Amino acid sequence: MFVEIVFVGLPIDRDEVEEALESEFEVTGAGSGMGRCHLDLEIVEDTTAALERLRAVLSDLGVADCATLNVSE
């Protein structure tokens, strides 16, 4: 599964989010521009459990409200 996380109005540095996610997932790309930034993840495990963990990490960092998850298989 491929997940693109798009952030608008991120209140912390994208690198902080990336570091937190790297402990749980494989971050395969990142970028920023036009007031947005994104992180790309590749997840090979159970979709439901992985997305729950991903949302929990984003919530713990206080960035869940400014994140949109684009998920593709």
C-alpha cells in the first residue's frame, strides 16, 4: 500500500513528522511547495492496523487536523 500524506498549515517542521513516522513506517519520499508539504509512505502490512497506527502517530504529534491521507494499493 502507498500512502501520501498531504499537510496544509503544518504547525511543526515536516522533518519532525518524518522522524516520528520513520520509527513505524518506511518513508519513501517528501516534498514541499505552494504552502503544502507531503510525505510518502510504503506500507506492506495489514492496511487497517497500519492506518490506525498512522493516524495515532499524527494525532500524538498534533498534526492530524492538517493532514489528508491519499491511499492507494
